[in-house]
Amino acid sequence: MNFLYDILVGLVQGIAEWLPISSKTQVLFVTTLLFSFTLDVAYAFGLFMEVGSLSSAVIYFRKDIISLLRDRRLLVYLIVVTIVTGIVGAPLYLLTDKVLQGTYNVGIPMILLGLLLIGIGVYIRHSRLKPRIGSLQQMKLKNYVAIGVAQGIAALPGVSRSGMTVSTMLMMGVKPEEAFRLSYLAYIPASIGAVGLTVLFSKQEVHAAIQSFDPVGILVAAIVATLTGLIVISYLLKFAKKNSIYVVDFVLGGVALAIGIIAALL
């Protein structure tokens, strides 16, 4: 049965990381239910499990990563977004223990994000807004900073990193497929920082969580998260190319809203 639990944790991480439903929150729910983790331990383990999703992103975007040596604009984008993410996200992460010990409901941020995405879709659909910033080439420094702030806020439980960054770029007028690609690329250095921060400041929680898994179990969960993530990334990027921008907003907003309502009622 534990083997099935390991697979389930990997599936949840591999799917939720790339949707606007906060993977760390979904892993939190699963691990508290299956392994009776306390909220702080489950949250720390959720961040630790990003190792699997990080592998997915590195494998899928390996060509983009290699191109950093010659693509100065992409390199600057990742550096600025990562620095701003750290400035905003690190303090929020350190406050997480107090947040989880209070009456904080992780479903509320997901509901708000879902409504935001749907609202953006309605606005674009009825205003017939055309992309103002088609790709990274048209972005400016202020756009990088805004994306970094959005990604940093996602350190809070219940706030989706991909949902925050993608919705921010869609509001800027970035093409859907480019918004997803840039969001997923920004995830790579951010997740490395998140895992490092978790290990550094939440050693006891991570140790307590890992004790509930055997080494094989952790490996299985990470591999499942990696393989699942590759499939989900590929599908979402294709989805973004084939559908109108407002359709993408409606679908992702509906997913976030539904999950948020379920989480708020639990």
C-alpha cells in the first residue's frame, strides 16, 4: 500500500505543479491524509518534492537551458525574475509556519486566482484585446520584476506559482504559449532556491517527512513526478498554441476555482 501512496504523491506533484492549483498545497493535502503529517511538515515536504518537477523542466527545456550561453535576453530575464522572487518569496516562506498555525484557509487564494483568470478571459474576450507583448523580445525590465513578484507571492500556501506567473504575463498581453514557456523556465531556478531554502530552514520538518518514506519510496515518487510532468508540460504548451487566449484563461481559471472551493470546504 505504501508503494501506491508513493506513486500517488508523485502523480499529484507531477500534475499539480504545472496547473494553477498550487502543487505544494495538493501535496500537503495528500500527505496529511495518507501519512498523517502535520501541516508544517507536509508543507516542507511539498517544497522538497519539487525535485521531481525540476527534473521535468530541465529535461523538457534542455535546449533553452543550453541556449542561455548565447541568449542574453533570456538569461537576463531569468536572473531578474529569480532575484525578485527570492526577495519576495523568502520572507513569505519564513512566515509560513505562523500562517499554518493560524486560521489560514489554503483554498481562498486558489479561489481568488481562479476568479482572476476567468476575469482576465472575460475582459480579453469582450474587448478583443490583441497581444501587446508577443514574446520575451518585447518585454522590459519592469515586466521581469512584475513576474518575479508574482512568483515570489506563490511561496504562500494555496498560491499557485504557475497560475500567478502565467496570469501576470497574460495580463501584460504575452502570447499564451510564450507565457507558459517563460513561466516554466522561471520555475527552474526558483525551484532550486525553494528546495535549498526548505533544507536550510526546515531541516526538522523535512527529516520528519522523509522518515515516513523509505529511500525507494522517495525515488519512486520523484520519478513518477518527473515522467508525469513531462506529459503535462507537453500537453499544456500544445493546448496554449491551439486555443484562443481567453479560452486558456477560462479553462485554467475554472480548474483553480473548482479546486479552491473543494479545499475551502474541507
